[in-house]
Amino acid sequence: MKRSENSELAQRINQAFALLEEEMPHTQIIDRLMIMFGVSKIQAYRYVQQAKENKSYIAVPEISVVFTVKLSPNLINRVRKFASFQGTSIGKVVKTALEDFLARKDHVQSKETS
């Protein structure tokens, strides 16, 4: 059985929360989650437990996809060192850098069109 992505996990926990809100017996919720998501009884139980702990719906993160780019070895090494120094992943460093860069570009473009 493959592990679910964070967005898929959030959706499953939210479904468990929705069923809890209907005040359905836990055994029925677990059975329903097993059928809906094709998971084991233990995993369905975990979704219910997490939904109970959260006490509300949780945000569903956007899915991530692989995006390949060619970069110079020097830039790659700098990104690796920075990620290691920050205690994070290369993907998170690149994602944050691109989001910041695009936010600045969007800000500049909106000023230009005003």
C-alpha cells in the first residue's frame, strides 16, 4: 500500500471529521473510510483519531509535482549548502525563492500598470 500525499491525507482526515460531525458511531465511520479510501481498519482509525484531535477541518495543501530545470553545478552547490545550513530541503529553498521572486515581480508589474 502506498503512502498518501499530504493533500490526500488532509482530505481523508477532513472526511473523517465530517462523519464525526454527523455523530455517526465510530465503527461505522471506520468502515466507511475503509471503503471510501481502500485503507486498512487501523489506518481508518488513525484518520478518525486525527480528526478528533484537530477538532476542526484542516487546510488541504497544494500537491507538489516534479519540475526539472538545468542549473550550473556552482548554483546547485550553493543551494545545497544553503539548504543544509538552514536545516531544510533543497525543494523548500527553491520553492521559497521562487515564490518570493514572483511576488516581487507581481508587485512591480502591478505598480507599472497603475
